[in-house]
Amino acid sequence: MERPCPNQTFLLLMQTSKAIQERVRTNITSYSLSMTEFSVLEVLYYKDMQTIHEIGKRILITSGSMTYVIDKLEEKGFTKRVACPKDRRAIHIALTDKGNEILGKVMPEHQKWVDSFFEELNPVEMENLNNLLEKIKRRTKK
């Protein structure tokens, strides 16, 4: 017996999120990066130096997993660890010249590609979508 979905909106949101993630993953792997590696590089590209904890908080990954990812990015020459001059206990992660160079090429193309997912929406629809998603996101934090 087939049953109707009790929350079609939730199902559609999950399906859309999964479809976008799969498309992004396919695109990112063409740069020989995992999704997590790319997410770390993206944070550093837009936010500059960050601690491992700050990066993990932004991309929803634990510090233990983050250390592994940072090690891999260092091996590839994209990131480096930098001691914080104000707090010797803190270590910041920064992009290297190589990391900045590759992201300078990748990010404009990536952003244009991501924007294409939303090109059928007009500015009012985009604003409404942003507002609705923020509203749902706030509710999940209760």
C-alpha cells in the first residue's frame, strides 16, 4: 500500500539539497578535491585565515576530522598553518600562494555555475527563498 508523504515540502527540500550536492561534488572532483577539502578552501578564500575550530564550525565538521583534511590540503600545497601572534596556543590555517592561485581560477567559474541553479528565479523570488530558508534554519536551532 502506498502512503502519501506527510510533508511534501520537506521531501522536496531534501531531494533538491541532495541533487545540488551531487552536482557540486561531481564538479569539485574535477579539480582533484573532495567536497570537504573544497569547503575548507572556500572558507579560507572568502574569510581569510581561520582556526581549525572556526572552519569546522562553518562547514559543520568536527575538529578531529578537520585536522585530517587540513593535513591533506597542506600535502597538496594549498594551505599552511600559521601561529597566531596574539595567542601562542592558537594556530590559524591560511591559503598558500598555490591555494590562492587555484581558487582565483576555480571560484569565479564555480560561482557562475552555482548561480545557474537559480537563474529561473527573479530577484523577489530569490529574496523570498532566502527569507524562508533562514526562517526554517532558525527553527532548527531551537
